[in-house]
Amino acid sequence: MATLTVNGAVHKLDVEPEMPLLWALRNEIGLTGTKYGCGIAQCGACTVIIDGKAVRSCVTPVSSAEGKQITTIEGLAEHGKPHPVQAAWIAEDVPQCGYCQSGQIMSAVALLKQKPKPTDADIDTITNICRCGTYVRVRRAIHIAASSKA
Amino acid sequence: MAMTQTKNAETISRRQFVVTGTTLAGGMALGLMVPGAARAATPEMGTRYWADDLAAPGEVNAWVVINPDDSVILRCPMAEMGQGTGSGLPMLLAEELECDWKNVKVEFASVNRNIRESNVYRDMLTVGSRGIRSTYEYVQQGGASARARLVAAAAAKWNVPAETCEAAKGVVRHTSSGRSLRYGQLVADAAKITLAAEPKIKSPDQFKLVGTRQPRLDSAVKSNGSAKYGIDTREAGQLFASIMSCPVPGGKLVSVDDSAIAGRRGIKQVVKLDDAVAVVADNYWRANEALKALKISWDGGAAATTDSEQFAQAYRDALDGPMVTVRNDGDAKAVIGASKNVVEAVYETPLLAHATMEPCNATVHLKADRLDIWMGSQSALANAMMAAQLAGLKPEQVYFHQAYLGGGFGRRSNGDELRQAILVAQAGKIDKPLQLLWSREQDMRADRFRPQSAIRMKGSLTADGKLEALYIVSACGSIQRSADPKAASNGIDNTSIEGIGPSVPYNKVTNWYTGSLLKNTHIPVSYWRSVGGSQNTFYMESFIDELAHAAGKDPLEFRRSLTDRADSLSVLNKLAEMSNWGSDLPKGSGRGISLADNHGAIGGHVAEVTVDASGAVHVTRVFAATDAYHVVNPNLVEAQIEGGVIFGLTAMLYGEINIKNGAPQQSNFDSYRMVRLADAPDVKAALALTGGSDDRGKPKWGGVGECSVAPIAAAVANAIFHATGKRIRSLPFKNVKLTELTRL
């Protein structure tokens, strides 16, 4: 039995401790906003935030996430108000197919926590893949979110 | 078994983000409220994306539903895979309907209904950048016909001629008396109206909404995790399967030893197909882990001894063999034979995978008299028909629920994943909903790849540096023959030659020969965003650059001399202006240009690169101009252009699928590298629209999904040449050792 705290809600799951958090979120808890893209921590579609840090949930065993605060894309908004990063994403129409964008947004949120005013070089440290090639707008939206938080 | 306080995440997300409304039909239409967002007043695409399969009482026709509260539901017949047609087609509908755009919701049109109602939504085929240009007439008609009925219903109520009434913003007004009725008050009567003739659709000069910059309808649901892709399908009792196809395409399964997974938790069964093995479980991870633990024996057949080097040699050798003439203007052979100024080069490109971010998947629920399918597909109708045949059902017994597509790029059209899901459900006698999800490894290895090819180009220049003749021979995998060996029986497959014979932006080269040899291997090949242009524009535009260099001409001016097409010149002029063409660049930098006529638009790029002493190249900026004649929404067209540049740049820099022992070797993003933020250039997109009419006298609409993919490889290669004097004739660039190349 594993106990996970996801977006503030406590979930008791009867799963193998080595099950990656991604599949516990998607298949057991039913939070499908976090996406499967590669399974080997390459693409970042599965990015969630654990205790403030961006983590690739496809290679994070459930056992290592126990007792920690897990935030998924579904938990970013507060009182129905989109997180400033989400608002910037919407304002800039960043998504195309949209599949990678949960992960992009979670990576951006984590970056802005550490670097509230990121430079382009800081933004370059985000390694999430977008096959549609939305990087121009991802970059712009991160800068906008950074200025809106000020 | 999960024991959670919140059984269903959808409940949470809906409670947090979504206001639910019930349509007259009892169906649910979800609209998003984004309090505090700058553009809360824009329409949004719902999270529940497919339309009901039954006609709704609020319908004016199959395209338009008007609710009593005057909100409008518009049906989109095309898939939304990021290209924006899910926002563009509703704009065309709303333009004709004269409804309030802010009060619109969108659904994907029902495939089942299309089957039952004589293809009311037509082919539902989202390929070839034709989402607007091949649909606008019947989509506009759907909106116009609905509007005319609403007006007629109001006119009948007032007992006045319909011509004396006007429709705007969801209200019909009797102009002289000032009386008015809202669409919601008219819909019941409007649906019963029969018109003597359907109304004419608007021409572009009459548009008010179309052509303006509008937000995407799906940005919000794609920014909060609530957009549902095929992979997100969760039906009651659903099982999950992971599958592995024979590593050598065309090979067969020999045997499976499943002793290693005996007694594993959650595993329901191992299903053997002729050419694949699947494991079915209660959780996808368990299924995939078990699949990896199986000991599987395959028979790859004769193809199991082949590799990429053999293929590359075979394509190059084929250039010396017989060709099928696909273009023959003037006498290129004679002109080149008599010339003292001939440039010649051989180029080649590898196989490429699509690598959609959402791996291919299909969820099926197969019953004796009904098949439900949940997936994102570029060809939902054709997939449903295929599924009916495979399942032994009538087409109208198939219910295809179209989801958002996590990327398409040509991959999500032939239904390989659906075929496998049905076969597994049949072989395993699975009576529950079953989601077959390809692991990334399966998705990459079992792809139908962009064809491999080689080309030899010769061109001759006059003494004053004018291009007088081109002689091109190409050996390329045939997409049509890969799908059907009997196809292209005359030796001509347009997908292999677009960009080197047909579909070129130049019309002033008087002597032009193109010969084509279609050459397939056991590796399946298929449509890959920009199709033939993905390799042929790299060839053509690099070679044009070689010719410009040999002629001592400026590459942009040289291109201008090759065409008097208004669209090509419009793009060249825009590129010159936006890139400040000809201005000085710092040492170690280069600037390259490239132009394509690809899938309904002229796309042109100027790329800027820096090259360091080690030969490392960084693409810093790309200026991308497009002439797509008429466009629906410049915001989304620019997004397509920006993204297409990156898609093509990944192929140019990194893309290759190698074959060894008959099997594709790359299997994930570690070995099949993608452009990421750190190597993504700044892309400036601009429109250079010439409008105009086609040869039927109808407005010329462009296609914008692919025209920005084709040019980028040559633009970057030409920029590298500009910086270094070194010519890239083989892709991907990662295999090129720039320091070892000779300066030309």
C-alpha cells in the first residue's frame, strides 16, 4: 500500500512500489493530464512537480514519491484561476497538438520557482520535447509569466 | 486496485475548470470558464470532444446546433492534431451562420452519423494540408444553409419576404419594422424549412471574422490537462495492452516463452498475432513490463540480412539505371551536353520516423453487434470502414469517437494501431474495452517511415550565369507502392517527385528533365509532414544554391531570375525585407535561403547560422514567409509556420532511422534526437498573401501545415555554405564532419 499526496489530496494505492508514478497517476488515480511520451526520462511529457522540483514521473517509482507533495497539471490552478504560467500559455496560444504541454508547463513552473526572472539561457535548461515545435511561443510565454508574477 | 477518495480525476478537473451545460438533445457540451484570463470571452473547445451520434433536436442541420440559450455548437469534420483546423473550420461556419463567435462551442463531427447520413461530413480525411482548402465550400455551405433557414423561419413568422430580413450576431431582424428574433427562438422552425435553392456562400471580400487574428479554441484545455487524447480514454472495466511487432517489418512470430511472467500481478493474457505479441493487463505499465520479459522468437525472413549501407548504395547505384520520365521540358540533355559550364552533384537522405509525441494507440470495445473505437485519427472515416470489415460488422455498427491527436504528421492515417487493437481483442476474445498503446519503442520501430532516396542533379549555366537547363534523376521509395504493391503501375508516384519536377516554385527554366525510379525495400514508407518536399526541397534548393554560387550570383536574386510567379516573388520579396537580406553578418556566421511550393502554399526561409572552429553549427534565426493566398486565421497560420521550421530542422540536424539486420535501430528519443529549446532558433513568421482565384474561378485557399517544413533543411545547409564554403549533400547534419569537408 502506497500513500501519495497529489494536488493536496491523499490517495492510498495498492500498487507495486516500483510502479512509476506516471502510471499510478494515469491508471490508478485517473489523472490523465500527465502524459506518457518515452518512458526513459527523455521527452518530459510526464513532468510533475515533487516538493517544488520538476521530476520525470515515468522513471520515478511510487515508493520514492511517498510522503512528498506531488503537483500535476490538474493541480496548478488555484480557486479556478489558472496559474500565471497557464494564463501565459493561453494568452500566447502556445499549444498546437498540446500533448507535451502539461509537461512543458510543469517544467516552466518549476523553473520560475528557482529563477523568477529567467534569462533565455535559463529557459534553455528545460529539455522537454515538443514535436510540433512550439518553442518560440514556449519561450515567450515563460518570459510573460515571469513578468506577470512580479 | 486503487482506493482513492477521488475516483475520477475528470471530476476534479471539471469541477475546477469547467461549467457543464446540457443541450436540448440531452447531450453534454462543455465550455471552459477561465476567470481572470485576458481572453475569457473567446469560445473554447470542450474537453468532451466528439458529437453525439444521433441528430440533436437543437440542430438546424448536421453542422449547427443552436441551444435555447442561443449558444451555438458547430461540428468540425476534420481532426485536430495541432494544425488548428479545429479552430479554423468553426470560424468558416460561424462566418456564414452570422452567429456570435463568443458564444460558440465545437465538437468533432460524428463518424457514425457520416456513415448513416450519406457522408454529410464528406471524407473526414485530415491529410495533405487540405483541412481548409478542400473543405471550405461545403463547410461554408453548412453555415450559410443554416443561416438561410433561420432567416426564412423568422420571415415566415412575420409574414414578410426573407429578403427584407437580416441576420447578424445570432439575431434575425426585419429591417424596416425593426422586429427581431434570436436564433434560439427560431431553431425549431428553421429545422423544418425547405428552401427552393441553397444560398450562395460568401466570397473572401465579404468576410468579417475569417481572415482576422483569433485565439485557438483549444489553448485552455491543452494548458490544464483536461484535453482528452486517445491515450486518455478510460471506460468502465477497461484493460490495457502493450504490443511488440516483429522487429523486421514483414517478418513473422515463431514462438513465445512466457514462463518469466507466470503469476505476475494484473496480467490477463498473452495474445499472439501472426507478426506480433501483445500482453493484456489491468494497468499499462504491468502489460509493458511483462511484454519486455517475454522470450520471443521471430523469423525476419530474407530481409533480416539487410542494412542501411546496402540500401544507400542501392539507391545511389539506381541513379545510373533506367528512369521513368516525369518531366521533360525542352531538351535538357542536349543543352547540358553542349555546355561548358555544368554543375553536378549527388545528394541523399535517410529514412525518418514520425515520432508523434502521443504514441499511437487505439481503444476498442468489440461486441457481437457493435464496435466502439476511441482514438485520434487523421482518417477517422476510412479507419472506421476498415474496422468494420475486420470485425465483420456493418459500417453503421461502428462508433468512432474522435479524440484530440497528440501529433499526426501523416502517421495517424492508416490505422495500424487500430487494426492491431481489433486483432488482439478478437484473438484474446476480450469483451471489455481494450486500450492498445504502443510503447515509444514500438511506435518508432513499427513506424511507416519517410522514404529513403538519392538524387543526381545536373545544371548548366550560360556564360552570363543564367540557368539554362536542369537534368535530374531520382531513386526514391514509393509511398503508394508501400501501401499497395500494385499502385503506381506506370512507375510514377507523385509523392516521390513533388519538389523536383512538379510542385516547384519556378516557372522560367525552359529545359528541365526529371526522371524517377521508384525503389522500395521491405521497410514500409508513408506520408511524413511535407512528404516528397521533405527530401526533394532539400535537394532542389541546395542545388539551386550551388548553381547560384557557380554563376557568381546572389542566391536570392538568382531565384528571382527563375520565376515570374506572383506567389514565389511575393515570398522572395518578403524574405528579402524581413531578413534584411544582403546586410553584413559577423565572422563565422552565414545566411541561407530556400523556397518551396508544397501542399498548397509557397513557403520560403532565410536561416542564419553561426559556425565555430570545431565545426559546431547553431541555427540562430529563421525568417519564414508564406503565401497561402487566403487564410482563415493568421495567428494559427503563423504557429504552423513556426512549428514547421522546428519539425524540419530536427530532420536536418538529427533525423535518421538506420536499418541493421533488417530492423530499425532507433527506438526512442535518446537515439532519435529532437530539437529542444536550447537548439531551437528564433523563428519570425510572416504572411505574404497574394489572394486570387484558382482555375475554377473560386477563391484560392492555401494549405499551411507543410510548406514550412520543406524549405528549412536547404536554408540551413545554404547558410552553412555561406559561412564556411562547405556543401552539405547528405543528411542528417550530425553525421557530417564539417572540418573534414573541402571548401568549394
